[in-house]
Amino acid sequence: MRIALVSDAFTPEVSGVVTVLRRIVEMLVRAGHDAAVVAPEYPDSQPGHGVGELRVPSVAFPPNPAVRLSLPRFRRVAHFLDGFQPDLVHVVTEGPLGFIGRRYALRRRLPLVTSYHTHFSQYCRYYGVPALESAVWSLLTWFHRPARVIHTPGEAARDELRRRGLGQASVWGRGVDTHLFHPDRRSMATRRHLGARDDQVLILHVGRLAPEKNLDVLADAFRTAGEALGSRAVFAVAGDGPGAHRLYRRMPDARKLGFLPVGVLADVYAAADLCVLPSHTETCGLVALEAMASGVPVIAADAGGLRESIVHGRTGLLVAAHDAPGFALEIVRLALDGMRRLMLGFAARRFALTRDSTAEDYDLLAQYAAAAWTPVPSLAARNPDRDRGWRPRREGAAA
């Protein structure tokens, strides 16, 4: 098969979307298929993923400069994809390039697969425009409607898409590499490098540092737990983003690790004793599965995709998303109970093995084959509006 992947995020950006996209590319190459990627150009872009790439000029997104907004270059993208001659187009994001990829697939009458990774409607609340939430949902349903399959990594997100009339939504993209993320990577040398002695508990947070990740709850919980534990605990944060400065100002003693290469991150997970994830906007929470695969118990928000991986008291701990004292209490309790950490970590690893990415990879190949080799109906038959464009719908209107 010849699969075209169009995304508004790719290396060197670090995110769950990029992790999943890299996994798809690597899987297609290993399986002997042809892949091409259309993605933004970054200041330090370095092609070399074993596939053809088109990097489209982009500018930094002001609230988060690590995110790029590509310029509207439909003709350039179409010329590149026409040369590749894809059997199927997979649009991974709903940004400027995603719109171009969608438009290209519909114009060329090619099978379209899309991905829904991010609850953009919920982000409206964190960026001061809650009134736009309904309009964002209308845009998203319009965007994904022509897809043969819509991938989303969580059951709750899938159910929400189906409730809004997108019955082709399917859970895919929550697999984790259980060979890379493994308890055997635990190293005292890594712990010492992170500033943790043998008798200290290393408490870790991993993720993009942005307002929608519930960083105020994280800072309050870390500060309260730190006061209770004193020198018995070391706190570390892996990640970066527009909320980093505010977060570190509130917890200056935390180890600031920034974005880490995936191999180094796997070492850091395994070196930790517990991981804290208060975000309640996750469709999946891939970082939770990575920590769990590393044998590390997770204390997470009882919300979204996180509750699909963590069973409270069995494979980890769940706390009400905005309950900072509750997070602090669970951190302290688990930090002081080594046997409970061990048992939760063992159960977490066992659960993560059921989410190993290998089975998902085979499922994706089967989905691609079914979509690529089924005739595409005419645009008029598929969409009576002939895809003229998006119009906001009233709240509660049919999708």
C-alpha cells in the first residue's frame, strides 16, 4: 500500500500525536509499505525517517511557540502527493495542513482516514474563549464526517464522537511499546543523575506544560506533598511548554528535565517511584501507559482517557481532577508505603502488556487495506452539500 500521512505536528516536536505518528511511519516501513509524510517545517527539522517528506513552511503559534502553523500551500502539497500516488490519505490533525490533506483526499476521491487526538473544545475554557466550544464541535464534526475511519485513542472520546453522529469513530492509538518502556531499565545511576538517593522517593510528572494540563493542581499538590515529605522525596518534571515558567516559579525545587529523547525518557520513567498526572483533558493519556509499562504506579485525574487505563487501588490511583489536597495526600501515602508502590507497579505493568502496540499495528494495516481497496463513492453521493464548507451549528443541532 501507499499511505500518505498529513499532520500539523511531527519531529522534532514532542507530543503524544508525534509519538503515534512516528509509530505509524516506522510500522509501515517495517511491513514493506510505502509512506509519505506532509508536516510543518521546523527551525531544526531533520528528515530521515525512511520515507518521503514534504516540509511546509510554518510560523510559531504565539501561545506555544513549539507548535507550528503551516502556510496554506495546497498546490505544493497536491503536487507532492500526486507524485507519490497514495492509495489512502490519513489526516492526523485538524490544523491547517490537516484541512489541506482532507481537501486533497476529497478532490482526488481517495479514501480518507482521520485522527481525533485532542479535545480542542475543552481547550476553549483554558484559553479564555468558552463561548467558542459549541462552534469548535461543529467544525470538528464537519471535518471528520467524510472519513472512512476516525481514530481516537480513548473509549470516552469515541463514544462522544459517535453521539455527535460520527459512527465511524474507532479506538486506535493507545498502544504502548512495552519493550522500550520496561522496569528493567531502572538504574541507580539514572536516579543519582536526577538527584535521588537510594533512600529517597523520586516523584515524576511527564507531559506538555500548558494550561489545559491542570498545572496549578500539580504545583499545589507537589508543594504540599513536598512540605510533608521533606528530604524523603525528590520531585522531577519532564516536558516543556508555555506554562513552564509559571509552574517552576511555584515549585522551584523540582528537577527541570525539559523534553527528553524517547530512550532517555524510558530510563527516567523506570528510575521513578511514582508518576503524577492531574490533566483531565486527555483522550488517552499515553504518558500514563508509558509509566505503567515501566512498572511505575500512577496517580492520575479521575477523568477522560486516564480512567480507562487506571483502576483505582489496583493498577494505580485516581483523584478528582481539581482536588490538589487529594493528590497531595495520595502522593504522601504512596511515597511512604514501598510495598504498596511495588504491588501497584506490578499490576500496572501487567495491564500495560494488554495494551502492547504490536496488536494495534496489525489492526491498523487491516483498516488501511479495507479502506484503500474499497471504491470511493462520488462526492455528491457521499455529501449532498458537496463539501462546500463549514457552517457553525446551533448547540444541540444534528451533526
